[in-house]
Amino acid sequence: MATRMAGLDAVRRGNLGEILRLVHHSGPRSRAVLTAETGLNRSTVADLVSTLADAGLVVERDPDPSHRVGRPSPVVVPAEGVVAIGVNPEVDAVEIAAVGFGGAVRRETREAAAADPAALAATVARVLAEWALTERVVGVGVAVPGLVRAEDGVVRLAPHLGWRDADVAGPIARATGLPVAVGNDASLGARAEHLYGAARGVDDMVYLNGGASGIGGGLVLGGRIIGGADGYAGEWGQNRASVDAADRRTETAALEDEVNRQRLLDARADGAADDEVARQRRILASTLANAVNVIAPRVIVLGGFLADLRAADAAAFDGAVRLQALDVPAERVELHAARLAGHRLLIGAAEIAFDRLLADPLG
């Protein structure tokens, strides 16, 4: 009997999490829509929604009075009094945000760069103390520009930060008293753009982000984030780019060394910005054409300075990608700038903090 009851309890927790996930990721839903989307019966959905409302996670509102067909169904809305903290340490600064359900950024700040995980923890704890948030804080998610082991969140290597085999979650958890999750920044950016941004509703996408720490990326196939062995997938910046001899500037021709934000800044200072932009656009377009051939994504999303490179002449850039790719997979691929702009990594970081709540809303 105890085993059966435990099984029923696990099913109920899963159903509660599914209802909360739907309103978190898809926005307000009527009970009728939730019933259709979950396949549960109406009385079960009503009970689950009531439980989530009692826990302060959702709010029920009266249906639209203009709805006159059939029986009115209350609308379930994610509660505003719940946030997760997103953190993104970079070489030049640490960004921190309080993010509500649906990827809504409520507060944010930019702080001085942290030398190590202990300094990062102190910064996060200080900011949260200064904010004195009245919302329920469910946890902290950290988006790190480096290789993060999926098993335990250890940062195996963040070369631009100088971190190796670093426990980032532990110091923050001790400093704040909150649960902490850690992931690769670009993979989390891909997740955010898939859930709320330029690739929303798209099952197959490639995401590349260019920032101060180089180029990272993420991959969504069949609607799922692809982490690869131990979670290390997506290191686009270390790929050896297809570079003509005249365009090559480095010995290794690694993508993030050839297509590089600092090179753009230096060229601007030297009055050679146009030539450098053109060179980097050629290399990036060739790289993306390879991605089209290998992965056949429906959408490619570019973030950071990579989006700026494309924006210099988006139509010509997209045409160059398609011209170098196989005709058939190139027919329907779309290229977009990241829609969440500077918030994408913070929203993605907050998502992994929300994961724990979605797995067990009453835990």
C-alpha cells in the first residue's frame, strides 16, 4: 500500500509540475485549454490548479466576458510573487537579474567582474541583500562561459575567466541559502531563445552567441536541448573555421579567434572596420552553411556581436549562407537575431533555477 501511495504522490507531483510548466512557458491558459493540453479530466485539472493557487504559484482570473460559447472557463495565470535569480559572470562584468515566470525580467544590475567563484558568491549575496526582494526566490541559476559538467555543475574549464574544476554552486549556496544550478551560458541562451525568443515554437534550431569570452552555442533538435556527453556540446568557437588564405589571421583558424569582437574594436580604432566586418562575415557565413548541411535546422539564431555582423546587411549575409549550403536543407532555413537581446543569458540561467520548482512545485 505504501508503495502504491508513493507512486500516486509522484504522479500528482508530476501533474502539478506540468500545469505550472504550461503557464510558465506558454502564458495564461484557461482550465479548458489545460485540460486539452494535459489530457487530464476537468475535475483533476481544477484540483491541481487549486493546489498551485494555494501554494502561491498561480492565480485564477475570471474568463473573458466576451466569451459566450459554452461554459466559461477560469484563466490560470502565473503568479507575480515568484522569481528565480539569473547570474552571468563574464570577463568584464557580472550581470544579475531577478526573473519571474514567463521570462519576465523584474530587476537587474551589472557589477564588477568576479575574480573567482568566492568573489562571485559574495557579489550575488550582496546584491540580493540590497534588493531585499519581497517575492519568493526559488533559487539561483548561473550561466558560465565555459565547459560545465552536467552531472554536478562543476565548471571544468572557463578559460577566459581562468576557472578550472571550479565549484561555483557551493559558494553561492552557502552565501545565499538558496539552491543553485550551473550551466553553460550559450546553451542556456539557446534555451531562452527557444522558449521565449526568436525560435519559440521551433523544434530544430542552432544558436550561436558572440561575446567578450568568445563564441559559444546551443542546439535544439526535436524540441530538446542537446547537451552531448557530460553536457559539453555547443563549443562552436573552437571549431576550425573554413577560412580562405587571404582571410586567415590566426594559426589555428579557430572560429572565435577569427570572428572576434576585439578584432572588430581594434579595426574600428585603426579605421579598417569595413574590411574587418566583411572578412568576419565571410567566415561566419561559411561556418553556418556547414551547420545547415550537418544539422538541417529550421532556424539559426545569432546573439551578441554575431547578430551585429549579420545586421550590417542581413539579406546578403543570409544569401551567402544559403549559397554555400546544400540546396534542399537551405530552402527553409531562417536566420534571426536573438530576440531577447541582452537578457537571454540571464533568462536562460533563471530557467535552470526554475527547473527544481517545476519538478516538484510543493517540494
